[in-house]
Amino acid sequence: MINSYYLLPFRFEKIGGQELLVNELGDYIFVPIGTINRIVNHQLNKKEDVYKDLISNFFISESPIPELIDNMATRLRTKKAFLDSFTSLHIFVLTLRCNQNCIYCQASSKDSSEALYDMNEEHLFKAINLMFQSPSESITMEFQGGEPSLPFHLLQKAVERAAELNEKYKKQITYVLCTNSINLTEKILCLCKKYNILISTSLDGPAFIHNHNRGKNDSYNRSIEGISKARNYLGTDRVSALMTTSELSMNYPKDIIDNYLSNGFNNIFLRPLNPYGLALNNTDWNKYLDKFITFYKSALNYIIDINIRGNFFVEEFTAILLRKMLTPFTTGFVDLQSPTGIINSVVVYNYDGYVYASDESRMIAEYHDYTFRLGHVTDKYESLFYGKKAQQIILIGGTEFIAGCADCAFQSYCGADPVRNHSTQNDMYGLRPTSSFCKKHKAIISYLFYLIHNEHDRVMPIFKQWINKNENEF
Amino acid sequence: MINAELKSNNAFCFTINTSIFNENVITKALYWYTEFFNIYWNKKSESVSVIILKVKPNTNKTYTFEDVASKFNQDLIDYKNRDLIIHETKDIRNILYVKAFANNDDFEDFNLASE
């Protein structure tokens, strides 16, 4: 007997010999090959288990408007909760000066003596005023560079000014100092302690990789020394590290993870190079991407095995995706947001007083491409954040409607990135078949679904703990 | 699909009944072939289109006729199913989005179209 039912919006993909269905809320279900054809042609029988599964998971409905439509709407709104507070991450590029020579530098850093690349105080204070106009009750004030601890006077004034103004605005402010930890002086650490500033540092793995990537012989030892000093001063949980996967790194996934473990970290973010700055010209991107995916899979499996042996160790990019795939909630991760995270979630106040739509936007500006320059810190908040340029960018920054993404099963988990499209394809809208951003995310999300379905018992207990960040269950 | 034939080593020809697979479905399926193929689309009649996929020069990959024909055929079926889902769920999707996001009356209405 054939039953009548109504379809609800969903998209699909074939993974591991099954059909994966993902609905508008990001819920997923695996069904045997051929089921989609039967669903859309209304050939499912009410007595089939798959029929009941599809009803209870919001893929089909027995009435034109599902009884739980309000519940669905609340869940959809929850998935987009990052929009409620608008721009919450405010990046201050205090200087372009740096004391390292990273081979993949994406920020076009300058020699550490060139003080003309420092932000001036007037611009800094105007940028802070703009930050406080954000409707977000909870904001992150992140200091970047170059090496933002080099102009210490600016760092100090920025934090003191923000703290002073916050007496009036009463926002929840998180301060983050992105530093290479090479020169973390007593003075800097004292400021971090006083204002509860988090240290986000970079560590690319063992000395031979880290030093190679930085073009220095002593960088690794000095960074580790800096990390240790910061931990002693501020507490272990106040220091986090980020690695960047250079071409050399890709041959050593286990060594990098072992290095993180031996240095006392319980997480790692396997971050690929991005096509900006020096990295843009020095890399064959197609080859790099293929190798990165192999590196990622190998590293992830090694990390899973470490967890199976009883050590809690999280791969953070995977954890972000898993939160989107396995929970009703969203994340604050800017790259995987739709509408696009640029402007909506992040903005950059550059050292020269100009305001950019994202960190990557200011990086391409160093190559005289000002496409994503929103204006100057002396402009009005409304003209910067709601002006013509902001609208132009955001109007094409939604996976729900751009070609290639609109039909993609991974739409709910992925994001729109007009800056990367512009940088790599010279077109903000972008072409998904040749997009490295699309290829990378499709490959990783497909692989995670493959693991969830085909190696469920091995990976799910670990993935659930990563989502909940529950170290105690180990 | 009415017919698939090998034109040459690097050109594959497909004749498609557009009353079964409409232009929207064909376009969406072909979109993903633009990385490695040049696409030639000839509308023979109201209900028949001829598509030629020609491998782009400097493409490192090799494509066999059987693989491309099989994949393109499956892509057409998949995109037809996607089209049916979109068509049938358009209204409920709109209702869902309106219910989820339209209750914030305090948003200032910036005119996106006129600027």
C-alpha cells in the first residue's frame, strides 16, 4: 500500500555506499541507496522503519504543515544564533612589525624596526569606540600583527582604554593576544595577568618543522620557553596554540601531534595554509590541498587512537564540525557561517586606520587589493557595518542561495567565504567546482560522516566527548 | 537520457529529452563539469538538447566514455530528485524561515535593493 505524505526540505549525498540525507535543521539520516528516489516519488510505505525514521527526523510529514513547525523554526533559529549579536570578534592589527620570518606569512609582516607600520593612538581609540557600538553583549578584542606585543605601549593603552570604557558599556570582554611567544616579557605577562588576557600562540610541531617554517634557528626553543613562562604566570588554561600546515609539516602528522602532547597541550587545530600573503605565490594549491586532506585523515586517525588509549586530546576543527553535525547548536567559528561570518561576526581594524571585513581582507590589502575595505575608523559605525560595501558583500555570502552550495548536503555545516573566492578566483561569488574551500570542506565533512557511519563504535564515544569537552569521562 | 556517444577520445556527446530532465536540472548537473570540461549545448527541438562535453586542454586527468556517461546519467537523476524536492518544499521552507526569523520587529530595515 502506498501512502501519501509531504516532503520537507532536505538535501542529499552518497557516502560509503549509502545515501546521506540532511534536512534544513542540519539533522541527518543514512538510508540505503535508492531510498531518495522512493521518497520523492512518494513510494514509501507507512509500515517501513525508514518511513517512521523520516517522519520523526523532519524529512517528511503527514500533514502539509508539520505539527511541530514551531519546534522546527526554533531549531532553525538556534542554528543561526550567531546572527543575534552581530559582530562579536574585533581584531586589532596593532602593527605589521614582526621578529620572525615565517615562510607562509599571511599577514605580510615587516621588519621589527619599521615603526611606521604601527597603529597610531588616535586610530586605536576610534577603533575601540567602534567596537563598543557593536550590539553584541559579549565581545572578543583580539590583538594581531605582525607581532602585537612589539608595540607594548599600544597593547597596554588598548586594554586600559577598553576596560575604562566598559565601566559604562558593561559588555563581557575577552581579550586575546596572538603572539609568537618569542619575547614575552615580564611587562607583557603582567598586563595579561591584570586584564585576564588569553595567549594564543603558534606552534608548528617539532623544532625542525617549527624553525624551518619561521626561517630562524632558535625559534622553537624560544617559543617553548615563552609558552612555559606564560603558563607559569597565567595558568595552563590561559595559553593555547595554533599550528599551520606547511608543505614540510604534511610529512609528519604523528610527530606534530606527539610534540603537542609532550608540550602539555590537550588539543590541536590542524590548520591548512590559506591563499594569502607569501603563501599565495609559494604554493601549488591543487597539490597542496590533496596532500592536506591525506595529512588531515592520517592525523585525525592518530588522534582518535590516542583518545582510545585514554588520553583526552581534541582536534579542534573536527570538534567544530561535529558540534554543527551532531548538536542543535552553532559555533562562533567565522569560516563556517552562513550568512558569511565576515562583518556579521568579525571585523578588523588595521594598523593604518582602515577597517576591513575580515583578517584575510586586510591581508590582500597588503597586495593593493582593497575590495573588502569597509572604510576608515574615522567613519560612522553605520556606514562601515551597514554601508553599501558591507551590503554588497553580505548579499552574496549565503550557502542557502549561491550556486553549488544551495543544493549541497553539507550546506548546514559549511560557510560562505567571499574573500577567499575573490582571492583565489577573482570573483566574490565564486565557482564551486574549482573552489579549494569547497573541495576541502566537502572532503573533510564526507570523511567525518564516513567515520560516523562506518566506524561508529570506534569514533562516536570520542566525538561525543569532544563536543562536550568532557575530559572527566576518560 | 536518449543517447550517449563517444565523439572522439576527449569529447562525449549526450542527447537529452528535456521533458524528462528540464534545463534547470541539466544546468545544475553540468555546473560541476566546468572544472575539467568545455560544454557545448545545442537545443535541437522543444524537447531535445544535445550536450557535448570536451575535456579541457591541459587537464591531467583521463576520462573514459563509460565513466563519464554513467556519472552524468546519475547526476541528471540526482538533480531531478533535488528539483522535485525543491519544488515540493518551496512553500514550507518559506514558512519555516518566516517563522524562525520574522518575529524581530525591532530590526532596522535597511533598503538592500535601492542603494
